[in-house]
Amino acid sequence: MDQRETDALVALLPPLLRAYEMLFLAARHFHPPHFESLMAQLGTPDADLRDARAQHRDALANLGDIKDALDAAGDAALNAFAALREVAGGTDDIRSVFRAFRFVPMGLEALYPLAGGLAPVNRFFLDPTLRSDTSLQALFSRPPTHDKVGVMHFASQDGDGERGGFWLYVPEHYSPDRSWPLVMALHGGSGTGGQFLWSWLRDARSRGAILAAPTSIGGTWALTGEDVDSPNLLRILDFVRATWAVDPARLLLTGMSDGGTFSYVSGLEAASPFTHLAPVSAAFHPLLIEMSDAERVRGLPIHIVHGALDWMFPAALAREAERVLTAAGANVTYREIDDLSHTYPREMNAAMLTWLAES
């Protein structure tokens, strides 16, 4: 890489990564009544990115895969902002905000392969509170010592692609000489594992956890009718445990919205192998506890996270879950976040991993 190319990267990466940080901020704080003021607070990171790309695109022309990854990540960020601004301008429906946010995991997937070679990208994919830890940064600058690490996708058993398959992240410094906690993270309704993986990757990468993000077999998780998803979760867990060293005492089943609700449905079953449950922004009905196994519930660590502003599943449902589960003998940790709507609070991942390690 010559000096001109290096200078172009130094100039382009800050606005690109800042654009994604602002998209994270928008996704975390999205609340329909406050959408226009939220967009005003974001400023114009997309304009800064667009200008930087125009100025430095030619200098990166010969960088091959690096250029392709930066182009794909930049396109995804700009597409997300364009869709958000259409809603803010009144030319699209507020529901289109959720479609706009789907560009974000597409861009992150394109960007992540550069983390091993570009220090700013390496730091970007770490918890912001740990980015000054040079020893942690160095872990991801070394060649992996295991041949099955990083981000991987496994198709469903019938080879039909995304539905019923799963995404997996194994930290690049993985070693089989110790057992690693496992997080199985379930997406919300109409989502996929490939999208939801990125809600957790920074924290799994920073704190040393294996992360599995399955995709439901149907359009969402089997909340009613035949439970076709729990057997698939068990199949995925068995596959991961057979290939990597997983700590049998730290198996977390968590999820957002419908995924959080299904972590109750599946995780309260007597046969569930998961040692900890962490539903986020989930629905809850007292019948769930009546249908569960009493011995399974007694002493089970459950970490509930919910937003006081949740407009889809009111916080009263989570408070009722805390009351009912505690009365049934579960070891419940309850966190209600004042400024959280029906969105995913990434800042809680670190707390959940600490709780997983200590409970």
C-alpha cells in the first residue's frame, strides 16, 4: 500500500465508522413520537461520508478486496440514511424506519473482514469502553490459532438457506484449552440470525464468548402451535458443543421481542439445556409459568430487560413477568430502562455477560 492509498484510508475510515455509530444511536433511541427530533440530533454524517468517498475513491481503486468492502459498507450506510431521511421528510411511512435499519447489518458484514488488518476497524468492532485496551486489540491482530473462527453461516438441514439455519461467531483468539460461554441470540419477528448477530458481535468479541444467532424456521418463532424451533435450537447447540469448547454452566438463551418471548417459551421447558435466560423487550403471559416445569423454574437465573417507552409490549408485561417468575422461585434480575422504546439496547450486552459469568 503506497502513501496515497494510506492517506485515503486515514481520511475515509473516520466518517465511515462515525456514520455507523450514528446509525447505532438512531436504532437504539428510535421512538416513533420522537423520530424527527432524533434525526435532527444525528446531524449530517452521511454528507460527510459522501464527501470523503468522492474525494478519495480514486486513490483506493487498486486495493481490491479492501476497496470492495469499503464500497459495500459505505453504500449500505448511505442507503440507510437515505431511507431514514425519506421518513423524516414525510415521503415514507414510519414503519419504513425498520426497513432502513436492515441496511446496517449488511454494511457491518461487508466491513468486518477488514478488522484483522485495519486498526481503526479492529477498534470499531470492540466495546467502546474497551477500545483503549491495547492488549485486547492485539489479540485480534495475531493470526488465529484455530481454523474455525470468525463469522460463519450454516444453512438449514435441508439446505434451504436462511430459514432454520444459523450464524455463528467464534472469537479469533479462541483456544480449546478452556471452556467458553455461549450466547444464543434470537432475532425479533420478521428478522434473521444474520441481522441480529451484529447486535451482539462487539460484546462477544470483546469479552470472549461464542455467539450463535439462529433464524426461525417460520416467519417468526413458534410462539403458538407446534414448536418446530426448540428442536432446531438443540441441534444447533449440539453442533456447536461438538466442535468448540463450550462451558456447560454458561449457556445463555436470549432474544429481542418475539425472540425474547420465545426464550421464555423454549427456555422454561423441562428439557431446555440453557442455564440462563435473558428476554429483552418481550411479551409475557402468566400461562407461560403455569405450563412450565416447576423444578426447571426454581433457582433459574433470568435477566429481564425492558423499556419504559415500549409501545409494542408495555413495560407492565415485564413487571408481571418479574413478579410471577420470582414467586415461582426463579432468580430474577430486572432492568427497566427509562429511555428505551421497542428497540435493542446493545449497552446491556456487557451487563448480561457479566451476570452470566457471576450468577
